[in-house]
Amino acid sequence: MKRGRQGEGGGRPPLEFTEQQIGLIEGLAGLLTIAQIADRLGVSDRGFRNAIERLPDVKDAIKRLSLIHISEP
């Protein structure tokens, strides 16, 4: 059971990717959609989109290959 008041921790930690996973993202970005890449990585589409916005390495990997314009679904 969570201790403390509401809003103090808890919840799922944000996604982080290894260098190997970022390399995989770069390799797949020209071939697959964001949803398909998220599926390959075993994460949700929404979680992957959040990671793209939050992590510069992932965002750069996607942008370098001009996958798609990243926008809200």
C-alpha cells in the first residue's frame, strides 16, 4: 500500500530506453509507424509518444528519418 499523501510518488515510472533500443528505433523509423515501433518495443503507443516528447535522443532518432509529423492522435 502506498504511504503518504496523494500526488507524492506512486504511479508507473517514465519510459527510459537503452542505447541498443534507440538504435532499434532508428532502424525501424523509416519502415514502421510510431504505433508499430511501440508494439515492437513492448510499450504502449501513448507511452512511446510521451517518451518521444520527453527524451531528446529518441526524438532525434525519429526526426532524423522524418518518420511522420509527431502530433496528438
